[in-house]
Amino acid sequence: MPTHYRGAVARAAHGPLSIEDIPLREPVGDEVVIEVSACGLCHSDVHFMHGTSGTDFPYLVGHEVAGRVAELGPEASGLSVGDSVVVAPMVACGRCRQCMAGRPRACPDRLPRRPKVLLGDGVEATPVLGVGGLAERVIVPARQAVAIDPRVPPQVAALLGCGVPSGFGAAVNTAAVGPADDVVVLGCGGVGVAAVAGAAYAGARRIVAVDVNAAKLDAARRFGATDVVDASREETVARVRELTDGQGADVVLDAVGGPASFTTANQLRGPGSRLVVVGAPRQGDTVELPLRHLFLTGGSIQVSIWGDCEAARDLPLLAELFLDGRLPLEEYVTGAYPLDEAQAGYDRLLSGEALRGVVRMRRCLD
């Protein structure tokens, strides 16, 4: 095993990423060491890098991780060295009151608390979402490492860590989309396009994708959207009402997150509909709700965190759908970068040029 590995560190809000040598410790308890093959570049990382999802700097960024098991802790089980795995940022503990009652989505330990990572200069870094996987190695509890078919290419497998299950699961698990539903997806980035794919998989009657970026709307069509609304050219509420026979949507998936998109999403709801918040708001975001409209419309407002996925069930399913040609995730990857160019990948993501960038790793330092 190497003694050090390289990882991407955000030392301060809005500062550039630094690629640093980090000491590699031995796994303890049920931990596993994963040699990272690929890591997706996600907006959630950017929120931490900008200090809008926390201020516990420095951060070891990255959380969409695919790789292979390199070493097992003394109490790790269910995996073998060499297994191809995806890191699940959220896994129910299986032991708490909520899990025992059959409510794993409410597990208070669903986001495992990973200890801070000691950097080369002795400063402790916070791993983003308990992963910190934009690095050549990552150490996580064994229950977070989900074995998948090794035929899935690493740059595709990495997407199964966050963006794809978050969107796909929001439609399938949280909203429980069905064949009678008219679905609207606000925002067609990586998560939104996955939500479109989930609604298509569930057999929705109509899927309306809304964005201001024509290229992203084209991607939404390829993933199953029946209609698209270019919000830079059309009045979104009026157009969606027209497409849904004046009724509004049965399911609205807000894949943007924040007051503006939530307000629009609420206006798109039809009677008895489900509004699902998928995109993460920033710290301090608030919104005012017209309670009379909410009362008369009925239905529900739900929050979907990581698509309410169960890692052992849903990640192999998504891999199988990809291998069967039913989920064209290779189209997701609009840029591949070496670790040293990760900042450029995030910049392209923020500019709207990229649907999803992926960093491919070289082998760790000796």
C-alpha cells in the first residue's frame, strides 16, 4: 500500500482547489480503503467550496466515487479486495428505531459520520458529505461501498454515487410516479436529467422538462422528456398549464433548489399533486407560501434526499439498466479530466457548458 495519496482540497471559500499529498492511514474497524478510479464533479461540492453549505474549512471535496477495494479493515465484511464498488453517501444503519420500524429513509445515521482527514501539513480537513472522494484513495465504512458489475465503466459508475440516484430516485422512490402522471422537471442538469429518466422508467404519461439551456433540454429529450420548455423564451407556468390541459402537473420535481425554483414549482402544481424538492437550497434560503393556494390545491410537498434510495437495492439496478441499454449514462459525461484539472471541470459545470464532468485517477503515489 502507498503511504500517501493525492486529493483535492478547498482551503477557503471561493479559493482555488489545491491538489495535495495526504498521508494514508490504515483502515480500522469495518472500514475499507478504496482505490478511486473516477469521481464525478457535482454542484453539491461547489456549495461546500463556496461556503454556502458549510464553513468547516478546509474541505476534502468530491463524493461521486467509483473504484475498487484495495484493503479491508479487521471488522469489514461483505466485500473482497478487488471488488468494483460505488460509494453511497447515504446508507441506513439498519439498527436504529426508525430502521427497525421499516423507515430507513428516516434513519438518523443515514449519513455516516466520517472522521476528519489529516492533511500533509497537520491541518484536519472535512470530507464533503462524509466521503471526500476527489482523491486517489478514500476510506469509508464497508456499508457505504456497494459492489456493482465490473463491466460498468468507471466514469459511468461514478455517476451512480450521487447525481443519478438523486434524480432517478426522486421520481421513482419519493414521488412514486405512475403511468397516469403528468410530470414536470425544473432544471435539467445532471440531477434533473436523471429525474426525467426516472419518470420515463416509471411510465409517466407526460414528462415536461424546463430549463434555460437549450443543450440541456436536448439531453432531457434523449432521456425521455416528451415536451420541453425553454424558460428563457417562454412563460413557464402558462406553457406547462397548456401542456397539461389546464390542470397543472401531477408531480413537480424541483431539481434546482432555492426560493425562485420552489415558488415556480408550487405554481405548476395541479390538484392533489406532489411537489418534490430535489435540488439542495443554500444555507439561509427562505420562501413564503400562499397558504390558501396550498390548502385548495391539496397534495403534498416532499423533500427527496439522495432520491430516498436504498443503496444495496438501487445502485445495482441502475447499473443493470445502463448495461441493458435502458439508461444511456455515457451521454451524461461531457468532460473527463485528470485530477490536476479538476478546477477546470467545476468551472465548466458552473458555466452550464457541461452536464457532468468526471475526474479519472492515475495510480496513487508510492
